[in-house]
Amino acid sequence: MAYLILQSTQERIENQQDIKNYLENNNVIYEHWDTSRLPEHLQENYALTDEDKQRILDAFEPEIKAISERRGYQASDVISLSETTPDLDQLLNNFQREHHHTDDEVRFVVSGNGVFVIQGQEQFFEVHLTPGDLISVPPNVRHYFTLDTSRKVVAVRIFVDEAGWVPVYDKE
């Protein structure tokens, strides 16, 4: 389950209802989906074929469909980052540049861990995501994404339009 760290005080929030409330107050959607039906050979597998990625999308089709209907999302895909990813350090450097999008940025963590650092109404906060966690950062909210020390994640990305996913960098 996710946890939060408030950057100005380093306060750690672990209570799931407190996390949901904090994120809701900052217009960030948070859900936790059941990952137990993911086929065993895809759990903690970071070397995914296109077929494997489709199986992941198929496994979570009901949830993806439900949130897409509620939010107007039109497409989804699967990304995998790990020590076998070419140029992982360069990718992470790019991800860690503060930016925003003109569309929601939605990630559902299937395996591994990811961290979103988001500019909230009062301060920046970190959302540490684990398998089953879904987050949607609203349009035009400054943020960046990184990995924790394990340096690996498999995540479903869900979006309205790929053009809305192009990052707009706030600081050059």
C-alpha cells in the first residue's frame, strides 16, 4: 500500500484513509486495485514481451474500463523499467525534471515501486507506490516521477490522448 512523505517536514503518512484524504484534498485520485489475479509468470517480471504487456492489460481490463469511463480515458499501455532497461539512468534523469501535462498522468503499479513527487496546495509531497496502487495527477500540476532504491517498476499508463502526455517543463 502507498505511503506519503511531506517534504517540508518529512512527516510520513501510512494510514490509508489519511492518504486518500490528503490526496483528495490535492485533487489527486488514488485507488488500490487487487493484483492477485495477475498470472504468476508476470508477477515481478520486468523483461516483458508485447504479449506479456497485453496479458497485463487484459488482467486489469475491468478496472481500466471503469476508470476510463469515469474520466474519459481512451488508451492504455504498459511500461517496464529495471536494470535491464537501456539508458535507465538517463531516463530517470529526464523523469526527475519537474514538469506538468495538459492531461491527467495516470499510473497503476503492477510490480515494483514508483514515487511521484507532486506540488500540493501547501507543499511538495511524495507518493510512494507499491503493486496495486493507482494514482492520477491532474492536468497542469507540477510533479515528477522516479523509482525507489529497487530501481524497477512495471506500470500501466492510462491517458485520454497521447498529445496530452507530452511533458511541459517548468524549469529549464
